[in-house]
Amino acid sequence: MHPLHEITRRQFFGRSAGLGIGGAALASILNAQTGPAGPLHSAYTGLHFPAKAKRVIYLYMAGGPSQVDLFDHKPQLAKLDGQPIPDSFIQGERFAFIKGVPKILASPHTFKQYGQSGATISNLLPGLQSIADDVTFIKSMHTTQFNHSPAQIYLSTGFQIPGRPSFGSWLTYGIGSDSKDLPAFVVMLSGSSQPDGGTACWSSGFLPTVHQGVPFRKQGDPILFVSDPPGMAAATQRRSLDLINGLNRAELADVNDPEIATRIAAYEMAYKMQTSVPDLQDLSKEPESIHKMYGTTPGQPSFANNCLLARRLVERGVRFVQLFHRDWDTHGANLNDDIVNKLPAVCRETDGPAAALVKDLKQRGLLDDTLIIWAGEFGRTPVNEGRGGVKFLGRDHHPKAFTVWLAGGGVKPGQTIGATDEIGYNVAENPVAVHDLHATAMQLLGIDHKRLTYRFQGRDFRLTDVEGNVVKQLLA
């Protein structure tokens, strides 16, 4: 065989251009992780236009929070409670679990207006009531998916099938990180289980794997093997790492594979994290007033602890922090699965810490350029699921209309965008799709969602695929 035929396309470009794509990838990765900017003072000003937000904290309420029990007050539900829903609403409808013609279900919870904005909020969310004028509600969200796993992946990646990069991966691919010794994209889990969509919710997809989310564990070392094994001196570990990286660099120079660059950067980051992560995790350094505000207990895993850790992460320059809490599924199959007992319990776990996070960032001057997103993958039906004839009150999955809220990072506060019909079944005003939410978040981060692309399998991909419109009303 002619020697030219033995050279791969990747090797050809690497050897003929002088600087292989693997070498370029390594330089890019290392520069992104060790840039000149320091914590709290991001040098980032925008990729395509001036950025209002420089980092994101995404409070992902996995399971589907019930918007008609938390945000979207519908007095008509009380008037029609127990009556079969009109056929005009459900003709041709496909539910996840409901069989037959369901009955309208009034909320067992009460609503009032709060703040100067007059935001309507349930009695289950006293924390949110206290920051009503700092947030903006979108009550006209809708999605294409009605089962947990594809809906969670869709909200995370803009596509319902695993394999696409997540929002955090796209962001770190586009603008890197300000942190020198922590990952650019950190994931933390709380609740009874991990998201149904699993690691696909923070996957880097076809982007280089350095951009995938790094999950911190609930107990023990937040990352496996971050502590030195017994008998391993720091100097010995450094020599071992230098030897391994030397071998990897030699292989990188030969084959120019970007994944080798990712491996080198991962080893270096892991070494730095042996110092940075224990300091990050030590919540005992926080004053008692902060623990009281968040409701945290050092050493006990919780959504509250994760909210406090999220603040500490963004203070240290981490670009994207995603907190998943997987307990919002309220079908009404039993006492631990209904909107009378389970929903209030989940609100008690999450409402206070989420509000504390907004207040804490605000008092530290970080809210103005930190975008906070609170969202679940879909909402709940305004009808009772009535699974198996049980008497407990619960609601099925509802992709046609749900509510999210945002704060900080260039969001115009004190607004309610969009509306649903008289029973909260369909969007009636200003519909906002998942791709629209992504496009708007990108806009706030100084990124044109149509221009941040990655070529894969012969075409240019982006987070918003071929859709997405910026919700201009949301912008300050």
C-alpha cells in the first residue's frame, strides 16, 4: 500500500498544517481553564454582543412541578371541580397515564398576589413570595415531550434523544470558564433519585468531552479519588502525572486526536481539584446567618446545601452550575405521590433555599450578571389523574402549558410573561417553546444562538437546532 494511503485524514491535517487539531484543542482547553480572569471578576464581555449574564445557575426541578398549584391560579377550576373536562380540550389528546375522560381538579392550595409586581404565588412558596419583584415568570411555556426521560433531555439539550450536547456544554464550548481549578460545568443532585434522563442531561454529546458536566457526589469525596490514596506523597503524584502527560502529549503529537487533549486537561484539572474541592465543600466556613438563610446543615446532603455550594462555585469562576432535584412527580397514586402531601413537602425542601440563593447573590453584587433559571421538564394537568380509581389527588404530565421563572443576569424583573386559558390547559398568550428559552438565555449571555455551531456528521448543529426565537420582553 502506498504510504499516503496509510495516513488518516486527521493525521494528514495535523502533519501538513504544522499544528494539528489535537494540539489546537489542547491549547484551547488549557487556555479556557487557566485564563487570566479571576473569581468574581469575569473578563468575559460577550461572544457576539455585550453580555448581561456571565454565568448560569440552573435549578432543574425534575419530575414536573404543578403550575396550577404553584403559580398559575385558575379560579375556574374551583367552579368546575369534579366535573368531566369538556371534549374540546382533550379530543385526540394522548396522556401519559390518564384513561377515559378525566375530571377537573381544583387546587387544594391558596393564592395571593405579592410584591409591587403583584405576582400570583401559592401559599406553598413563602420564599418565592419574598423575592417576587426580583423574578420574572413565564406562564406560557410548552414542550413537545410528555414523558420524563425525553422531556428532561429535551429541556437540557434541545433534542429528546440522547446524544446532543447539553446547554452547559454548549456554553463552556463557546466561552470557556473563569475558573482555574474547578470544572467549567458542575452538576449536583438532590432528591430521591437522579433525573430520568440520566447523564444525557449534562452530556457533551458530540462536543469534546472536556465540555461535559462534572457531577459532584452527595456524600464522601464529591468526586471519586479526589483524595490522595494512603502513602501517596504530593511530589510523587506530581511526578507520576508529569510522566503520564508526557506520554499523552507524545501520542497527541503523533495522531492529533482532540480526545487525548481532553485527557491531558482532565488529569491536570483533577490534580488542581485535590486542593480546590475540599475548600469549596467546607461549608463550616460560612457564617451562621448564611446557614440560617439557606437552611443548610454542613455534612448533610440536601438541595439547600447544593444552593449554597452553587453560590460558592460561581464565586470561584465556574461558568455553569446545574442543580437537579427529582421529587416533583405528583400523580396521586398514594400519600407520597399527591398534591396534598407530597407537593408541600417538596416545596419545603426547595423553596427557601432557592429564594436564599437569589437574595445572597443580590447582597454580594453577583445577581446582576448571574442568570438563574428555575424550570421543570413540563407541568401537570388541570384534571385529576385518578389512577386505578384511588382517592388521592394528583395530576398527570402536561406538556402543553407550564411555568418557569428566571432572575438576575439581564432579566427584566417583576414581570409575568404569557398566559394560559381559563383552566390552565392550553397556552392562550405569548407561547414560549423550549428552544425560545434557550435562545433567550444565550442572548443574555452575549451569544447569538444561530451562530454558536459545531459541525458534526456533515452539518452544523446548535443548541436551538433549526428553531428558537428570543423572548425580547424578558430582556432588561
